[in-house]
Amino acid sequence: MLPLLVSTVTILSLFASAAAEEFPVGVAHLRGRSHVDAGDTLCSLLIEPAGYPCTEHTIQTKDGYLLALQRVSSSNGGLRMQRGPPVLLQHGLFMGGDAWFLGSPEESLGFILADQGFDVWVGNVRGTFWSHGHVSLSKKDKEFWDWSWQELALYDLAEMIHYISSATNSKVFIVGHSQGTIMSLAALTQQNIAEMVEAAALLCPISYLEHVTAPLVLRMVGFHLDQMVLAMGIHQLNFKSQILINLLDSMCDKHPDCADLLTSITVIRQGTFSQYDYGIIKNLRLYGQAEPPAFDLSRIPKSLPLWMAYGGQDALADIADVQHTLKELQSKPELVYLENYGHIDFLLSVRAKEDVFNHMINFFRSSGKSTSS
């Protein structure tokens, strides 16, 4: 089952980016709007109306993608004048930067961090609704979609961290959820990236998916989704048509737990956390070996503070897989385990501030003091 699951989830990542670009999670649907105008931004639609100053930034990756970053300040005028340490929020699969602002200011992590005095930066990876395309490629070009989560980690996240560190002249705190955690873990194995990071907080950390129980993943395996899509021609598929919607609907069968899959992506290769598998010939050319090399989690610096929160009801970040990740690390992260939390609860639970976010903020404050002393 494992190789088929690898292909299925890899293909879904392309679906996810296209769907997220077309259907933003929060603004049009959760704020009661039927469409988003071309000139609208995350700042103007969701953050500034809540009373929080926000500025838009555009950065370019080394392979030409144009990514949006939003910088959010406290609604409190006094805190606004004196920015605290920078923190980057990195969303999960099928999401964008709006994922951090879907609740009230008292419930949403982006607003909470700003009101606690942090200099909040909101990341949006390539292909998602709030980012800005490519310097030369159209979203209709198959080359535009020729990437994997590996580029999200080593190009997109790396460029965001570098930009924020340069703009603030400071190391950066990172918060990742789901796909944002696999990006963070991969990126932090690279010394040049890790040295720009003050500490990392990972919600539903994913690097292995050996024990995934999310029903939609298992349905896709049973439906041979990878073979179906490849037979159709993945780059010929119209992502704005009903084909994908009908295909996923037929597998979801109206089960609400399908949402479990919509916030996560990883590549499983015989139980390893590996770089992208291009096939033997291209692997030999790019990596100098037939199999893609693993991301060595032991290369994440032992001195880098890590914090992880995970739940007993999470069908993607399974407890056994989290434990596997922990064994690979040199350090011992601070852990928060919540038996009744599922994958999305770490973003949207009405108790997340008390159960999760306050612990994270205390971790950041203690980490900042210890690394600066």
C-alpha cells in the first residue's frame, strides 16, 4: 500500500494548491462573501477590518515564484509603536494566511500574537490564493505546478525567513501547522536556514505518515486515484472544473472527516522522510544516487528550541508518527498533548487559546530570553 499512498498524496498536493488558489478558506466562505475582487488583499479583507494595522509584502523565490507576506501589528496603539520579536505563521495544505484569522480576535492565533506584542508575519506559499504567481509562468502553464513540498520548504519558507530576518534584523520565531510543520522540519535541517530561527512551534507535527488513519487518504488508495489522474493527464486537468470536485466528493461520500486531509501533505518513502523522488535517472543526476536522500532530522541543531502540540484524535499526525519524529531529533522538544484534539482543533477550537496558544507564547518568551542571555 505504501508506494501507492506516496503517489496519491503527492498528486493531491497539486490539487490542493490549485483548489486553495481558487477557493480561499476564510474570506469568501466564512465571511459571507460570494467572491473576492481582484484588488482585495488579506490585509484589507480580514485583518484591517478587525482593527489591526497590516501591510502587504511581496517576495520572490530563487525559482521565480512571487509570494505574499502580511505584517500585522497590535490593535493596541502602545504596543504598535514598539514591535516585539518577529514570528512567522506558516499555514497548512488547502489553506492560506487567512487560516490564522478565522475566529474572533480573542480566538485567532494571528490576532492573539499581535496583541501579545509579537511582530506577526503571515506566510503564503506558491500557488495559494494570496500569493502572486510567477515572474514568467502563467498558472495555466504545466511548469507552474512542477514542484513538491520540498520546494515549499527549501525555497518558499527559506525566502520568507530570510526576508523577515533581514527586515527586522532579528532571528525569527516560526509557527507551523500540518504542512507548515513538514516544511519547517525539512528547512531546519539546513544550517543556513536554522541559524536565522530563534525557535519553532509545531502544531500537529508531520514528517512520517506510517500510521495515517484519515479515511479520505485510505479511500484514495482504494480508488487508485494516482492512476486515474495520471491517465487523465494531470496538467491537462482543469482545476476550476467539476472533475476534481466530483472525484473527491465520490470518495468523501459526504463524510465530514474528509476535512482531515485538507490541511496536510507529506511524502512517505518506505518509512523515511525523504527528498523528492524524480526516478532513478534524474535522482542520479540531481542527488548522485538512485534513491532520494532523506532529510536528516538529527541535523536540526540541538540548541534550537522546539515546541510541539499534538492530539489524540488526529487522523493525520498520529501519535506513533509523532513519536517517530521525536526519536530522530537531537533535542527534546517541549510537548503539549491533548487527548480530545483533532487536526483542525489546534487552529479553530474555542478553547485553543487556553489549551494551546498560551503555552506556545510562554515557550517563545522563555526561548527568547534563554537564547539572548
